[in-house]
Amino acid sequence: MNGFSIGLFVRRPEFGAALSFVAVIAFYVAFGGVSLGTLFGAASWINFAANLGIVALPVGLLMIAGELDISIGAMIPAGSMSIAILSGYYELPIVVGMLGALAFGVLVGLVNGFLAVRTSVPSLIITLGTLVAVQGLVLAGSVILTGAASVPLEAPAWAKMIFGQLINGKFQVIILWWFALTLVFGFVVHATRYGNWIFAIGGDEVSARNAGIPTKRLKIALFVLSSTAASFVGMCGAILFNSAQVSGGMNYIFNTIVSIVVGGVLLTGGFGSIVGIFLGALTFAVVNQGIYFTDIDRNWSNLIIGVMLMAAVLMNNTFRQMALSFVPKRKK
């Protein structure tokens, strides 16, 4: 049996993310006077992490495959407005509104994926175009159909319980969806051939295609997952808060990409893990929300958040480079 290898352990994508998570908490405890009991008992950061994490999972897989989707910034309000207009303004059954919101996500994902695999235009530019287009469509559609940019929604009790409940009055039920989806994504990516295919595409797409991997279909599926996940988060938000607005969602672009990179995924593709993406979302949430539990002057919050995120990314990259250069000693 092979002994424990530090190099193999450290080179795991999630190692840097776990280290960053611990380092962030240690910083807040040491310099911000944060109580661990207060921090871990708070709902704000875990609610923030859950909403962010659901979007980060498929976007992270896209980045592992060498692509990027920034249209998520428009798909979150699009998902919330879709269900609000259908089931709130027009009073259709809530199931119709849910299917409409998710179907819109599938449609936008198909457009992104088709353009990405059929043209030579980078996915960043393609999804930038759909980002702006969907924003305009949602705003114009809301004003034309309802005459307003904000639409109320009254969901039935069963929908509230599954998608918009506050557990113990403070923890959003979407946290459970995040945990469940993380397990599903983790199994698919790390225990099936589809995960190997995604890593192969990110490593060398031409070689992957020559090996018989359906690269185009897989990329389209990942774009669909990305847009649909963002629409799902928007849908849950509308059910939770009993209303939807055409604005919001743009911060998710930056937050999602940073959390994924903190989680150990390379922007160049071919490297990453579901556990790392999960921990990256947790780390970003603690950095972003933890500052409000400290004694630190709020005027310094943006600077501290930016420095800590940069340090987390650099720490992750440094340990990865050290691990890749590690050569275990052979037993004599």
C-alpha cells in the first residue's frame, strides 16, 4: 500500500480553499473580536453562501471546461420576474410560473451553448451579449405586461415550504437545496464518465474530441445548467420575499467567479473540484458577511474584503504550484 503523500493531498483543488476558509475565520477571530459561536450561529453568511453556491456549481464546471457564463447576472432577476408575472400578475398556478422560470433558463442556456460551439466568438463575449439582451427583455417585458418594474407574488404554502421557507425563522430553505445539489454534482463529476469528459475538454478540447467525447453537446448542457441554476435562485427569491424586481443579480457575476477561483478552479480550465467550489462559496460568504460581526470600522470593510479575497486566491495558487512541483521520494 502507498503511504500518505503530502504532495498528493496538497495538490487537491479543495486544499487551498479549505486553508483559505480557516485563515479567513482565524483573521476575524484574532483581529475582529468575532465569537465563533456568534459567527456560526448567524444566518446571513450561510444564506448568502447558499444562493451564491447554487449558481457557482454549474458555472464552476463551465470554467473547468474552459468556458465562462456571465449572463447569470441577468438570469437571476429573469427567473424571479418570470414566476412573478405568470403566477403573481396573471394568477396562473404556481407550478406554471416555476416551469416558466426554469424553461426561460433552459432557453437562454441553449442560445449561449449553441453560439459558443458553433462560432469562434469567446463565451465571455457571447454571454455578455445575452446578459444585456435578457436585461432589456425582462425590463421591457415587465413594463409592457404589468406596467411596473416590480411584481408581487403570493405563493401557496407548499411552494413556500419547499422553495421559500425560513427554517427556525432565519435559515433559508435554499440551503438544503445547495447541500443536495452539491452532492449530486459531486457524484456526477467525480464518480461518472461525464466528470472525466469535462476535465478532458478543459485540458485539451481537440484531443477530447478526437477521443470521441461529445464536446459540443456537453458544453451546451453545461450552459443550460448554468442559466437554469441562476433562474432557479431567482425563482426561490421571489417565492421567499413575495415579490420580484427587474434589478439585481449583477453582483452575482463578480461574486460567483471570485468564489470559484477561491475554490481552486483555474480560469484556463482543466482543474478544479466540486468540494473546492463549495468551500469557495463558503469562504467568500464569510469574507463578505463576516466583517459585520467584527469590531472593525465599517469604513474599512471594502478594503479588507478585497485584500482578504486576493490573499485567499494567491494562497490557493501558491499551494497548488508547490504541490505540482512536489516529487515524492521513492522507497528504496
